[in-house]
Amino acid sequence: MRDFPRVGRFDSMGFGLVSFERVTVDSSIQVGVRGPTVWVKVEGKGSFLNSGNLKEFSREMLDRGYREFVIDLADCAMMDSTFMGTMASVALRLKELGRGHLHVVHCGNRSQQLLSGLGLDQIFDIHSDGNSGPECEALQQASRSRTSDSRKQEQTETMLEAHEALCEAAPENIFRFKDVLDFLRQDLRHETSSK
């Protein structure tokens, strides 16, 4: 896999994918397309720090008509609930559209336990093996031209949407994430009222 340091527009990359500036050094989301399938390779940590970029990228690909998504966890060291919720929101959107699937491949035991523990094995296919993906490029962070307040608000909104998706995917998660949801909603109300 190649890592491309350049920053571009939505359609400036070779296969027309969203390009963002990198979030952190210890994690990377690589993206590519093979035929009708979107591939997302997680290297390092799948966390709230890169969930917003995954959300924006997935929405763009859904808008372009892609309905098959593969998340490759071969090099994923860990995932937090926001990242798993972002994956769930993609699967739920595909279900809402009435066609398409989200597949998780090269999923290790720990990741399998995390996903299954949140009931996500009910909304997407999880495999310990799988095909190799296409040549991918780094999905990088969106433009830094926004203020830090607007970036924080976007991150909070992403976290809230992700946790709501976890609860929609498996209602038993409502009890697990009730306090998180309350905190995020309160934080958003505070951010919007202070503007």
C-alpha cells in the first residue's frame, strides 16, 4: 500500500475519492475502489479521531451509488465505540436503501469480540479471512480552514451519530451508552447556545 502525502479535492485523486489531510501519525485509513466495491483499510487505531473522515467518505461513496463496502481490519490495532458506530451507520444506511452490504474482513479475535459484543454481527458480515483489496490511498483529514470550535462541534456530532447507530443496530446498547449519549447531547446544546 502506498501512502500519498498530497491534499486534493474530492475528485482529484486517481479514482475520484475524497482526499483529506492526515489526522494522526499512529493511524491511517486507506481507501480504494475495485469494480462496484469500496475498500477501507484501517491501519493502527480506528477511533473518534478518524471517524469523521470515514463518515464523510462513506456518505460521498453512497451518494455516488456504491453499495458494497469492505472494511479490512488486518492492520487494525484497536477500535473505539465511535469508530464501530460509524461502521454501523454505513451498514444501517445500506439497509435503509434496501440493497448493499458492509463486510468486515481479516477480523482478529479481539475485534470480532468487540463487534459481536455490540451486536454488530447482526448487521454486517464478519470474516477472519478475505480477499486482498485494491491499491489504496490515504484518506486524510478535511481542510483545517474551519475554526477549532466548528471542528469540535463536528467531532461531537459524529460521536453522537455513531453511538445512536450502535443503539439502533442493537437496542441493548441503549443501556450501555445512555450516559455517553446524554453527555454528547448536552455538550452539543452547550456548544450551540454559546454561539
